[in-house]
Amino acid sequence: MDLRNHIRTVPDFPKPGILFYDISTLLMHGAAWQETMTQLAAAVTPHRPNILAGIESRGFLVAAPLALKLGLGFIMVRKKGKLPGATVPFTYDLEYGTDTIEIQGDAVQPGQRVVILDDLLATGGTMGAAVKLLRHCGADVTGAACLIELAFLKGREKLDIPVSTLVSYSE
């Protein structure tokens, strides 16, 4: 099954000149969503994770069902101020300014093998920040996986971990 056939493109969203890759049409198609989880499981399993981390918010849609399929736990990498209890923040640079992500303080144990998931790999900024945050907490980040890669943005080049993607767009 070609998953690309289940991903809708929306021109000029969220602003003019942007082509948005919408996974809601993939999520609505039961057989395509099952195939997505099968392909992600095959990509992630060789990294031998103990737990999966999903990046807010569409990464949750990818990581949570995959964790369930693989019999693993799932943790959330969220924007600042969205998680209860003690958190560990990580601030990183954007093109104009900074942003902060965080995890709960007890989300990972030192040495725990983590694979990070998101729906889309673009510039690699948020994924790279998640890698650094989890490593700061003692995790062994063994890989990452995304449904979609915008290869022309070269985000993969900013990461020092293996990255698997199911669909890649070159322009």
C-alpha cells in the first residue's frame, strides 16, 4: 500500500506559500492506518526501545498506538507549561527566537532506550531538541521515526541518530 495516497496536501495552509501535508485522511482510513503502524513497528523494533516518546501534538497520534502495538510505554514531549508535576525543560533556537519543550521529571530512567516519534520531519529543530532533552535526562536515544519527511528541508542532516520515515517528499 502506498501511504502517500492517503495523505492530503492543502495549499496555502497555515499561510500563503505553505503546502501542508495533512495526515487526518490517513487516520480516517483503517487499513492505511494499520499499515502505517505495521511499517513503523518494523522501522522502530531494530532500535530495541524500552519506551517511545511522542512530540506534541501529532507525534502523540503516532507514538501512542505504536507503543501499544509493541507492548511499550509512551511519554509525551510537550510545549512548556502543558505537563503537571515536576518537569525538565529544554530551550532551543528557532529561526526567529526560541521555544521550550519539556518532559515530566520521572518520564525516563538513566540508560533507558528511547525512540522518538513525530508525524513530520521538516527542519529537524524540534526533533533535535527532543533528542537533547532526553539525553540530558539520561536516556539513550536510539532512533527516531516519522510518517513524513520533507527531505528538501534537510532536517535529517541535523540529527545524530538513525531516522526512519515512511513517506518522503523531495520538493
